[in-house]
Amino acid sequence: MKQANKYRWVILSIFFFFMLLHQTDKLLINPLATQIYKEWNLSDTQWGAISTAALIVGSVCYPLWGYLYDRFSRGKLLSLAAFIWGSTTWLSAIVPSYRAFLVTRASTGIDDSSYPGLYSLIADYFPPRTRGKIYGFLQLTQPLGYLIGLVLATTIAVSLGWRNIFFITGSLGILLAIVMFFGVKDVPRGTSEPEFENVEQITNFRFEWSKVKDVFKKKSLVLLFLQGFFGVFPWNTIIAFIFIYLSEERGYLESEVLMTMAPAVIILALGYPIGGALGDHFFKKSKKGRVMVALTGVLTGALLLFITMNIPTSARLLFGIGLGATALFIPMSSPNVTSTVNDIVLPEIRSTAIAIQYFIESSGAALSPLITGILADSLRNSQNPSPRGSAILIICISAWILCGIFYMIMSRTITGDIDDLHAELGKRAGLSKG
């Protein structure tokens, strides 16, 4: 038992570095916006299309990854995802034209949708009472990867160029594929559930399509799916346009962009584990706890972003403080959404359920960079003094208000759905003991 407990921390460490380097590679393109814009003389619509194309491919691949993870070894499939990441990044580094780059960046969406199996496997290594903190820790990798990408783009990439940076990150993906192939072991699905704590031999329940259909009968999960469609709009809008917004509409130099964004991203990173820990804390007190933390995060983030984006361009220190305050609340819902899916879905279809969640999120989010680009271009034509800033604000505030409404409704259904899951797990534990 001690050895198993020790090994789960090894797994967590491998997954953390996989996600950190993968997120660095995925998000690196946005701090490199100025270089890539200049190389092909892009419009905002063309730039938005690059992110949208990758998100569309990723959303299409989510159901496939989810099905494969619930049927086969999650460790081996994650190794395959790392290899695809490395290969497609290399292709992006060698293409000669915008159209070819659009295609190769779209292909990176294949591995971007590989996380459901990782989250499902983590759920089988760690019990429900700690999952929020664990998911929050893993999701630190998104803002930290963003920060590493920002540093690389504003330092090394200035001399090496954006193509050579992609060669480096692509090579790291292939190296991690080897590590994960030999180092990540699968475990029986449902191992960490409290009902199976004293059960020596856990029945390995198999994936069945009929169980997937039952997912859509859970009211809380349907509401999670609905909020997920809008919930990732803000993140994808911000990461696609914040750098070009700061440099062109607020007049920041590259060094000033780094000094402004670095603290905000560090605070954003803290928001993930803080949100996960708060979710775990209030979940112990009430089964609505995670939902209420997520609700607080999106509504507070919306209010603070509105205030921050209306700060005058001359008040740079005040703008930085506002951006940091907003960044703390933006990610709080994320670890609680992933934990809530695991709280209400049977172990053998969790990868599929998370994949459905992310498929719906990506389906909506895939449109957000393109919509933001089109909106910014249209506002520019109407003589708006800050078209990108206005577009960011409109997209983010609208999305977060809708998410808040769905979370409010979900707070009325979540308790019953959690109770239903544990009633079923209790029956299974009885059968295994018998």
C-alpha cells in the first residue's frame, strides 16, 4: 500500500511536467504574435483563424480520445499524445506559408484534446476529498506554461526566431512520449473511491455505450456541458489577443508587456490550486461547495475585468493591479468543473464524460478567437479607439454571466446526482465483498 501511495506521486510529477511543457508549446504561439504577424502580414481575422482551427480539430478529437481511454491503457495513449504533440510542432516550424502554417497548427489540436484520460487516471489514484487540490495543481501548468512561453518569446525567440523555439518544444514532446510509455501504469477504474477502500479485489467494470447515454440524464452534468460551451470563450479570447492589445492599444513595449503580464500570470496560476482547495473545503461541508466556488469565481472575474479594462491607458500601475486581481478569480471554476464531473459519473466512463465536457467547451471556444478578431475588425471600422479591448470585454463578460446563471441552476441539482453515484458504488462494493 505504501508503495502504491508513493507511486501515485511519481505519476502526478510526470503528468505535471507533461502538461507544463505541453501548455508551453501550445500557448507559446500567442506571445510570438508580433513575429508571426510580420512574417505573413496577417489581419486580426487571419490570426484568430489559427487558434480557431486548432480548437476545431481538438474538439472533434475529444470524443475519440475519451472512447479510447475508457477502452484501452491510458498510459500508452498519453504517450501517443506526447509523440503527436512533438511531431506536429516540428511540422509547424518548417512550413513556408501562412496557409501551410494554418494546417499544421490545426493538427496540433489532436494532442490538445488528450487530457480526459489523464484526469480520469488521476481520479483513480487520488480520492474525491483531495481531487480539487490535485486538479488545481495540475492546472497550474496552463498559466505557468503561458508565462514560460512569454519569457521565451520576449528573450530567446528575439534572437533565435519563432521557428527554432518550436523545434525545441517539439523535441521535448517526443522525449516525454518515451518517459510516459515506460513510466505510467494504469490501475483498475474506481480504485480510489471510498466505497472500495476495504475491497481487496475490485471488479473491472467495462465501458458500455448504454452508460454513456445515461450521462445525459444527469441534470448537473447537462448544466456543466452548457456552461462549458461558453466558459472557455474568455480564456481563448484573452490568450489570443492580450499581447497585441497591450502593445498596440495601450502602447506597451515588449519589456513592459512582460513586466505587466508576468505578475498577472503568476497570480492566475495561484487561482487554480486556491480554487481547487476552496472547492475541496466547501465540498466537505456541502455537496454544493464546488459549484458555489465556481459561481463566485466567474461572477467576480467578470466584474473585475470590466473595471480593469476601463482604467485609463496612462494608469499603468493601476491597470496591472486590476489585471492581477482579475487573474486570481478567472481560473477558480476550472478544477471544480473537472472534480464535479468525477463526483457524479461512473468510473468506467469518466474519460468519455470529461471528453464530452471538453468537446462541448472546445466547440464553443473554437469560435472565440475568430469571433473576437471579426468583432475587433468591425469595431475598428466604426472608429472605436480600442477595438481589441472592447472585443475582449464584450466576449468575456457575456460568457461569464451565462456561466453564472448555469451554476446557479446547478446548485439545485448537484446533491441528488452525487448521491445517485455513491448509491451505485455502494452496491458494487457489496457485490465485490460478496
